[in-house]
Amino acid sequence: MTADFCCEKLERILHRSTHFRCHQVNWVEKTASTSDDLKAAWELPSVPQQIKVADFQMAGRGQHGRSWQGGAGQSLLFSFSLAGFRNEFPLSLLAGLALYAALQRLAADGSGLWLKWPNDVWLNRRKLAGILCENSILGDVTHSVLGVGLNLLPLEDSSLTAACFCEISDEIRRDDILCGFFEEFDELLTKDASALTERWKMAAARFWQTKFVFASHDQVEFSGVPITLEPDGSLLVKPDNEKSRRLLSATLKPVF
């Protein structure tokens, strides 16, 4: 096990948790995808609740099938399951808010951190972390697997304009980030959609000041600015020279 990761420390945090005390924690050096590993449990008669952390993923991915690149030890890569989530506010946005709050707490200077709809954490003008949420309804229960990828160190591929946590913190310990994340997530799960929406909007301060190129499900691109977030996670945007639109999903490219 790597020097900066301690399952026992995380398990102590989870033991005090309302929502994660029964989760099994597993760490591996390498796997194809931590999310795929957890989704495999959907085929079992009884689906265990799990958290899986990996040093390296051979087939990590983000939204819309994009790959998540990074060498061994460069990133914090983990997935976790959750069953029976009941809240109008989407899990992926809630996870982004929890990660943002944990990083703010640990950073020497977190003033450059902000949330980008729907599932990214950015540092100034570069992406720092991404989240992917996948669901399956088994019987009458919705089972979710959320995958998180956070750049800790500069990526080996210099062509990618990604940020890394080492830019804002001299102390980089994956167990500290994981513990902070699950503490924040556990607390946020007790809030209603209205409260979560307001907290997300505050954490996304820079998002509201940025112009984007939007590509919705029909892949017709348009430029505009985000206006507000609705409690169901949808985004209200104002396109250039058009009436406002409500987006349930889209890709967003900032125009800096």
C-alpha cells in the first residue's frame, strides 16, 4: 500500500457516518475501471455497498465516454456505490459540491476553485477533477455508482491543459482528501434540494461569470452564459440573441 493512503483512517471516518458505515473499502494498485468493478456487483443477488480506490486505471472514463488520462500515482481515482438515494438534486452535482468543499478545506489557497456544471471542479481556467454518475434500477431500488478522478500531480501528457492539486497544497495525502470528501458528502445528504442548490450556486461563483459554448443532446452548438441552477439540477442559460433555454444535459466549453 502506498505511503499516502491508509484504509484504516478512512474506515474510522466511515464508521461514524450515517450513510457509509456499512461500505466495504478496497484499494488496488491497478484496475480497468473502479466504477466498472462496482457496477459488476449489480449482477449479484444482494448488492454490497463499496468504495474502491486505485493507483491507476487502464480504462478510466468521464462524461460522454471520454477517457480519463493519468499515470500511476498522479491522480486520486475512486468510485463508490449508493443505494436508494432520494432527493430531487442530482447525485453528480452533490458529489461535485462535496469534493469542492473538501478541497477548499485542505488547500492552502482555494480561492481559484469553482464548480462547472454539471460535474467538474476547476482551478482558475483548467479542469482539476471530474465526476461520473451511473445508475441502475434493481427491483424498486435505484443503485448508483459514482466515479471521481482528481489530478494530484501534473499529468504526463503536456498537451492536456489540466490543473493539479499540488498547485494549491504542499501536503498531498489521498486519505485526507477521501476522508474530507466522505465527511462532506455525508453531511450534504441530509440537506434538501433547495439548500443544495443554493450551496452549489455559491461554490460556482466563477461559473456564472463565464461565457460558454454549449452543445446539447442534439449537438447543435450555441454560445451564451449560464443564469441559474434549478433544484432538479437543470441549468438555465441565456444564448446570444435568443430566449433563455433550460438544459438537462450538455457539454460546456468555456470561452476565456
